[in-house]
Amino acid sequence: MTSPAQSLDRRRDKASSAGAAADKAQAAVTDIDHQLDTIAGLTQQQKQALRHARDEAERLKRSLAAAAKRQSQLTRQRKKAVAQADKARGKAKAAEAKYDKEVLAELIRREKAASAGPAPVPADSAPDGSAREVAAKVTAAKASGARPPRRPAADPAPEKPSAATTTARRTAARATR
């Protein structure tokens, strides 16, 4: 009896160990499947990231090309603007020179006319009354707290001559002496 029971026990142990080995092998297969799924998911994510990176690289290339094109346009516009500014500066300088020449000619004509005939009397160049009278009026007005009467503004207001005009006058005065 021992012999068939031992044989059955051995067979049961073998079947049991074969089942355990099959379970272990199935667990290994399941683990490998999980790893394959993980790798497939990572591969998919990395491919998507690569596509996004390529798209971004293309977008950046287009952006760089557009910036280079705009820079080229602005460089051309700047060159034109500089040329126009130089031209306008030249025109302004020529107009100023013409004006100075005309002022000088007018001054020379006036000097010649003045030296040829009697000197013209300036029309009301000084205010009415002496300086002392005006100062006395102002002081009295300040003492009384009232404002001094205002003189009407010159019509038009006198202009200060430019440095070029002053130089032209000096030159004209030297030339006519």
C-alpha cells in the first residue's frame, strides 16, 4: 500500500510543483506584459514629445526668418530715412544761407541809404517819461498795493536776432566803413 500511496504523493507533489511553476511563469509573463505596456506608453509619449519639439523648431525657424526679413526691411527704411534727413538738413542749411545772405544784403542797402541821406528818426522807441518818472510810478504803485499799469504788448513782439544775423550785421558794418 505504501507503494501506490507514495506514487500518488509524488505525482501530486509533481503536479503541485508544476502548477506553482506554471503560476510563476504566468506571473513572469504578466510582469513582462506590464513592462511592455509601460515601454509602449513611454515610447508613445516620447514620439509625441519629439513631434512637438519638431513643430516648435519649425515655428522658431519661421519666427527667425520673419525677424530677419523685418530687420532687413527696417535697415532699408533706416537708410532711406537717413538719406532724407541729410537731404532735408542740406535744404535747411541752404535756405539759412540764402536768408543770411538776404539779411546781409538788406543791411548793406540800409547802411548805404543811411550814409547817403539823413538818419531816420526812430518812431517812439522809448516809453513816455524819463526812467525816474517810471520808477517813481512803480514804487508808488507797490506802496499802495495796486498793480502798476501795464504797457500794451509790442505788436508784433520784437525778435532777438540770431547769432548769424548779429555776425552779418557786424560784417556789413565793417564792409561799409
